[in-house]
Amino acid sequence: MIRTALACVAGLLIPGLGHLLIGRWGRAVLLALAIGGMFAVGLFWMGGRLHQPEPGEPLSFFPFIANAGLGAIYALCYAWKVGFEANAAVPTYEFGNTLLFGSGLLNYLVVLDAFDIAVGRKD
């Protein structure tokens, strides 16, 4: 049970780390590269932006939850103030946002996959 919880928390903090802790090295590397790549392309190449909750804007919570799925990556960007400025003039801005949302939401699914493997529901 502790191994399962540790894998889930580690996977939420760093994409792929949960799989690494339960011994799925190949899957861990593949998932870390896929999610990290989606994040890097969305933020740095396509000019997307990370979201945070805005006071008085209740719907701003949903994009924040999607982005926060990146865990420590989001926290580092927040600490270094990287990626939170909107640049809607960039033609690929919305594609970048979509990749950033997708990478965070995908990490939530990756954590569920690590949970299923850890409890023995999946090989």
C-alpha cells in the first residue's frame, strides 16, 4: 500500500517517476520524454502559456488544474516566472496552450496507470 501511494505521489510530482519506482523503466522513460516533450514544445516552441487561478474568474480554475498536472515542472515555472505571460500574437499560441493542457492532463492518466500497475490490476 505504501509503495502504491509513493508511486502515485512521485508520478504527480515528476512525470514518469511513479513508473520508475515500481520498476517499469522503459515505460517511465517513454512517458517522461512524451510529457516533457509536449510541455517543451507547447511552451517554448509554440508560445503557449501556463495558467493560474485568477481572483473573480471561477473558470480560470480548470486550465490551472490541467497545467498543475505537470507537478514539479509547473512549480519550477511558477518559481522562476517562466511561461505565465500571454502572447496571443504568436500564430501557434492556442496550439501551445493545447499541448500544455494535454501534457498536464496526460500526467494524471499516467499516475492512474502507475496505480493500476502497483495494485496488480495491470501488467
